[in-house]
Amino acid sequence: MIKFGVVGCGRIAKRHLDLLGGKQIGGAELVAICDNNPNRLELARQRHNVTAYDSLEAMLADSAIDAVTVLTPSGMHAEHAIAAANAGKHVIVEKPMALRLEDADAMIAACDRARVKLFVVKQNRLNVPVVKAREALDAGRFGKLVLGTVRVRWRRDQSYYDQDSWRGTWAQDGGVLSNQASHHVDLLEYFMGDVVSVHARASRTLVDIEAEDTAIATLQFANGALGIIEATNAARPRDLEGSLSVLGEGGTVVIGGFAVNKMVTWEFAEPQPGDDQVLDRFSVNPPNVYGYGHQAYYEHVVDCLQHDTAALVDGLEGRRSLELITALYESIETGKEVPLRFRSRHSRLGG
């Protein structure tokens, strides 16, 4: 049994706590929670009946805890993940793993030194249609890749940002690219491969925050394919879609829904048995914008810890996604195309 402590009992925590505290993950048990907001902490304690700590230091001293899930604001991820690693706990950290590449490097180094595993939560990789599409990619059914696109058209109004003072700030959060669309940016790279360069633009249109609520970008991939990112929190009056499209010489797959959860298009030049059933069989109707992927992700984490196997998204893979997001912000600030493998000088994320 892997025993979990959770630091941060805010908005995203409900999904994690309900899974771990509701005994929905085989081999996992929620034993402790931590938050410096007494009201949030008490509500979570009453709901899950576990030990509650008002300081991370106190929780990390609990020898019963094997792994710590970090759900604090993004700008605090590095500090809290490093503290957990130094205490000998395995680390599960929500996206993005950090806001600065230097912090991501420090997290990876701390976990390596302590010989603990580092998992970055990218639950959409385990969505039913995403897994099916990745199988087609690995089988070579797309052939030469041509174009990959992601679209995030969600609604986050001023009341969302007013819930907490850190939301939408450069130091602790960033905008739609680093927060809401980070999963989709990760999926684009997951399917299309390494990025050579990016060119991005952004605007702040309908909310009063420091960072952007709308962004677009074009990408050049190492394999010659092109990519497009369209991301906004300014969809009104409701969430519309979170989608991924992959086009290649051998076929096209489009995954739509509002959480990359619905197989919309499955067309290949060389059909295979079962292709006619994919649209019906490989879609899910998620209960919320987070989808069902968190359950599969925690099952994967427990399996990795019990059998000492590699993580689907470890620290290095999480850093790869963060490097792309940082390049997007660098391009937004400079107005120029930015090559990957660069040293950030202008991105405000994390600053």
C-alpha cells in the first residue's frame, strides 16, 4: 500500500482527494493533507477523515507517508517538491511542474539525490481516445506527419481569477498557456515530436490579470511537420472545447470534446479491422473539465512505485513541456521566432 500526503487543498485538489481518499485507486491510501488556509484544510479533513497539517514541514516529518502530491500554486511547486524529496518522499506534482527551467532542474536534481521518483501530472495522456491515437502513431499508421493542432476554448471569468490572489500572476501562475493549455501543449509535443522553433502572440482581453487569457502560436517540428496552438480562456458563455488534431500522409485523427475526450475523426488510408468501431468505443464523457485521466494516472503512479518502473511523465519529460511553454512566452515578449534549446531572457513566467 502506497500512502499519500497531499499539500494544497484548493480547486484541483478535490479531484485528487476524492480519488485517493475515496479508495478509488488500488494500492493507494490517503493518510495526510496540508494547507495553510485553515478553512480549506478543515473542510478537506472533515470530508476525508485524515490527519491534517497546517505546515508542510510537519507533514513531511510523518513517517507514514511514502509519497507527496504537490497541488499548491505553480510558482511554489519547486520549493514544495524539493522539500518532499529531501524528506525521502516520492513526488507527484501537478502541471506545470514549475514556472522556470532552473526550478525544474533543481527538482529533478533533488529527486535524483534522494533516489525518489518524480511524477508530473499529465493525465490527458491517459484519456481513452488519446491512448488509442498514440497506439496508431506508434504503429506507424500516420506515416509522415504533416500538421498537428490543439485548440483550447474555455471560459475563465473574473470570478475565477478573484478566488485566489496568485491566479493570473507571472510569479505564481502565468496565463492560459502555462495553466489551462499546458496539457494540450504537452499532447502536441507528445504526438508530433521535438520542436525546432516557435512563434507566438498573446493578448489579455476579458479579464484583469497580469498574464494572457488568449494566445496563438505556430511551431516547426524536427520531423518537418508544422503545428498550431490556439488557446483562450475568453470563450463565453461556457467551455467549448479542448481538442487535438494529428494529420499525416497515412491518415487523420481528431480528438475533441471539452477535455480531449471524444474521438471525432478516425480516418486512415489503409483501414484495419475495428476502425469502424473506434468513434463509438474510444470516447468518454468526463464528469468535469479534468476528465477521467487522473484515475488512470494514479494507477500508473502506484504501479511504478510498487514495481520500480519508469514513469510515463517523469521530471525530464515534464521539463521538456515546460521548455516549450517558456519558448512560447519568450516569443510573445520579443515578437520573434524563438528556437528551442535557448536561454530565456525575456519570458516573464515565474518572475
